Amino acid sequence: MPGLLGKKIGMTSVFSADGKNVPCTVIEVGPCVVTQIKSVEKDGYKAVQLGFQEAKEKNTPKPMMGHFEKAGVTPKRHLAEFKDFETEYNLGDVITVELFNDSTFVDVVGTSKGKGFQGVVKRHHFNGVGETTHGQHNRARKPGSIGACSYPAKVFKGMRMAGRLGGDRVTAQNLQVLKVIPEHNLLLIKGSVPGCKGSIVLIEK
């Protein structure tokens, strides 16, 4: 799907036409620069590679510097590919948030907040109450039996247990676009989107 790269600024709220206070997420979308055009003949598929945010030359590897010089653009920090653009673009073209002027809903892809090592109550929403009689005094949030016994004498793969939570690629689908502010490259989306403030997200039509 066609889309752009952006940076999550934070959350705020706006008033709708009927006077309701609607929570929304502010995303700085673009401007993105076309750094590569992929074709079926050469690459096996058709896509447009976009670059977002300026990067210093000293922090850019030499192979990537050659890649950007071939496209005739300055080094970029983030790259992503998008398919099915209606408009034909050339190397160096700039795409702004105005791409979403006619969009009512979008999908946002981001990396969820990392929460570290967590127990089963927070990670898998276990009940965590249990029976508090018969001497149980310190096991209210424990997972209980994990299934190991005389046979097969192992814990099956995929067992819900404690572990690292968050830091995953998450896609929030069908989020409503409230407003496009092209003069500041901002996009207001109803509700929350994955990721922390300042994180990079992909916005797709």
C-alpha cells in the first residue's frame, strides 16, 4: 500500500464539529524523498523506496553514501519501501503529508513500548487471584502448573509464561484521519498509535 514515514510527536485532543473532545495522536509525516525505484524487470517487484530525516555523512556507511549519491539526495536516517503508488515518481522527488488529503482511514505500523521482563498476570492477563486458603500466602500472581509430568516430561513450546513484554512490531488498522496540516507536515489521527514519543512509524493508506 502507498504510504509515508513519520515520527510520533505525542497525544492531544481536538474538538469535533458537534462539540465533542476527541483524543488524537499527532504525527510528523514526511517530507519523504524518493531514494530508489524498484521495477519488476530488475528487482522482481515494483516499489518505491523513501527516505526520512536527515543524517550526517560521517554517520552514514560508505555503501549507503553511494546509494544516496546515485539517487542525488542527501543521506537519510530511515528508509522504507511502499507499493502501489498511483503517481509515477522519479529519484529525488519529495512526497509530503498531502498524500493523505483524500484519506479517511489509515493503518499505522510502529514498535510497541518495551516493558522488560514481566510476569504472567501483566503479560498474558492471568487472573492472579487463586485460592487464598490452605496455606497459600505468596503465590497469588504465580502461573501455576506448566504441564510437565512423567510423560512427556517437558514443557510444550508456546506455553504462556513470564518473559519479555513489548518491543514488537504492531499494526493499528483503520484509524480515522481527523486533520491534515500540510504547512507543518502534521497528521492528526484519532486515538492512540503504537510506540513511544519520538519513535518512527509507517503510515499506510
